[in-house]
Amino acid sequence: MKTPTRNDEAIQLLEPFLAADPRHLAAFDTSPMGHEIPLANLIDPTRAASSEFFDRLGVLDGLTFGPEGMPMPRWLFYEASAFTGGIFGFAFRVETLPADLRVRLRLADDATGLVPVAMYIAIPADPPRVWYGHNLASLNRVLPELKLAGLASITKALGLRCFRCEEQIGATQWDSTALHVHTKFGPLGLLTAWTPAHAFTHSLTYRLPVAEAGLRSAMGDPDAPPIDRPEPEFEIAADDHDAMRELQRRIEAGERFVITGPPRVDVNRVQHTPVAVMPSA
């Protein structure tokens, strides 16, 4: 039985897919939460025939992140994604798309097959239990006419289950709208708050214990159990780099913190992310 989502209407029109080295398929759940991946939608990155599909993943990534200056180079889709980890997502069939959308998605007139509109990429960090979430992309904001609301959260939830992930690690920026998605799964333990090793120093690194309640809640299941969240004690503004540096100093000194929930956005469109202090281990 499929776990309900906040957008079952869209999910019924989409097909799940998984791009991964076929030697690793036994490690994946190919029917995550009842959403079965058809055999034809298991994409083998080691076969030349998969080239066109990876072209389309590149278009999805570029449309999602290009304006922010963070599109993935092509080799990462192979070396640090499909071959070493997995790419789970949802796609339309070309034949179901109107002509104007085919043009915007850079599809040839005679194109056939799957057109990915959402993907979640993760790679093993401490296999098989811990995975690093590398990329989450959805065309919901880019193509609102497709009515893909909530698809990023649904894709990540099913991707985590597909990868049999028990703890997820990830990095994002304090000003990223992705925090609204990631915090749906539960409180995020902070590993860094200011990250000079990253190309964007105002990045944070988080850990998320993957739990059934968080997955179902993020998907929009109306019967999902409640998530236990601590009360926030302060906020980090997305433009306050000094506060990020001070929080990083405290983390390195041994203090523990969690992001308790989604950011609030003020009248100037600045994100303020709620943080709580946790007992030391």
C-alpha cells in the first residue's frame, strides 16, 4: 500500500526511477513506502544507452540551480552520484508533455522516454546506515503549471527510504529555501555553522536521524505521528555571518545545537532559522 502524500494527484501521473550501479541494486528498496519503481526505470549508468537520461538530469539540475550558481558538473552525476550512490526521482513520459514544455525542457522533436522533474541524490558516508544527501532538485517552482507542489519533500522522503538510510548528513546555506524542506523531517543536528572548506562559507552541515514519523510527515501523510521538537532558544539570521562564526566557535568547543524547525522570513525576505542548545553528549 502506498503511503499517502500531500500531492497524490501529481504522484499518480509521475513514474519513480532509480539510477544506480546494477551491482548495488540489492542494497536499495525498489518499492519505497509502496511506490514501486518499474524495472524499466532502473537506469544503469554504466551503459551508453543511459546518456540521454543523464542529459535530462543535467537539464533538471540546471533549471533548478543554474540561477543560484550551483549547477552540478556532468562528471559528478556519474562519479559522485549514480555509480557510487544513487539518484532517486520522479519523471513524466515525454509523450504526456505539451509541446511548449518539451521546448522549455530542451527535448528534441522525436524524443521519447522518461523526463525527470525531481531527483534526490545521496552517496554512502558510512555504509550502509549513513548517507550524505548531495542534491535535491524539483521543477515545482520553475514549472508551476505542472502542479508539482510538495514534490521535493516527497522525493527526498522516498529517496531516503529507497537508500535504506538511517541517518542522513547534508550541507546547505543559511539563506537557502531548502531548509524549509529539510526541517520537515525533524530537528537537524548542527555539525558546522560556518564552513570555509565549502565553496559557500555561509553553509551549515547537519545530521538527521531518519525516522518513520519524519518521512511520513514530510510526505504529507495526514496520519503521520507527531515529531518531537525542542523549543528554539535563538535564531540565526541568514545575513548575520558574525553569528554563524560564533556558533561555529561554540560547536568546535563541544557544544551541541539543533535547528528545531523551518525558518521564518521577515519583511525584508531574510530567513531566520530557529536553534536550540542540546545537552552535551
